[in-house]
Amino acid sequence: MEGKATEFRNGMRSGVLPDCFDLQMYSICFENEAEFLATVSSEAVFADFVYLNWGFPCEGNYIDAFSSGFLGSYALALWFMEFDENNWFPFDSVLTETDRYLNSYSHVSDRTELRLVKGSFSPMLLDLPVVVDYREKSVTVWTGHLND
């Protein structure tokens, strides 16, 4: 079964991002809902989880959480714009995809939440977007790199 993160990545690759943009996703799906909720409910446990699974040091960094898919879709679209503003891909196209990804739930318990870990993460020294999908019980880290 293809999840929302994979659908988002495919939509961005096929219709928005140029070939020179490398968009990577790192996902873990939980089988156990209690374990998932324990991981994403505590900022310290969440930061440790991201570090232990993908090596991104989040402990002590401020995490800006967007539980609203509407606001999160704008924040994620703005993250993409930090690569080179509107020169490689138009904001409206990016926002269409981020809105489809983060703002498509019918109940708050099924939300897809963006968490921007503030800091200087390689390769572009930007914030680190992490998406928590409550319906799929998954956590996905996103990285990007423009090879221009």
C-alpha cells in the first residue's frame, strides 16, 4: 500500500520539481498505536526518535509544530521556496501538493502534522521538516537538495 508521503513525493517529482532537485524521504510506520502516540506526544522522545533513526540531532532544538494541515501546508511550501524562491518551481504548484499532503484529513485524530525542527541541517542549512501522520501512524523526515 502506498502511503501519503510516497504519493506526495511522487506528485512533487512528476509535476513540480525539476530533475535537478533531489527530494528524499525517510519514513517509519508503527504497528502499535500506543508506541506511536508515546513517541510523537513527547518532544524529547520525538527528538530522540528522529536522532536514533536518521541521525538528525534535534535534541534542544525548537520544534515548530503545525497541527493544522492548512497552516502546515503553507509552512512546508515556504520550506521549499528557501531553496531558490520561485526560480525553479512556482509557489502555487508547491502549495497545491503540500495542501493535498497535509490538509486532506476528515477528523483531527487522522491529521497529518508538520513539525519543523529549527536549526541548520545539511545540505542547505535549513530547518528539518518532519511529518507525523496520525492516520497511518508514521513519521517521515524530508530532505532536499538542489543540484544546479
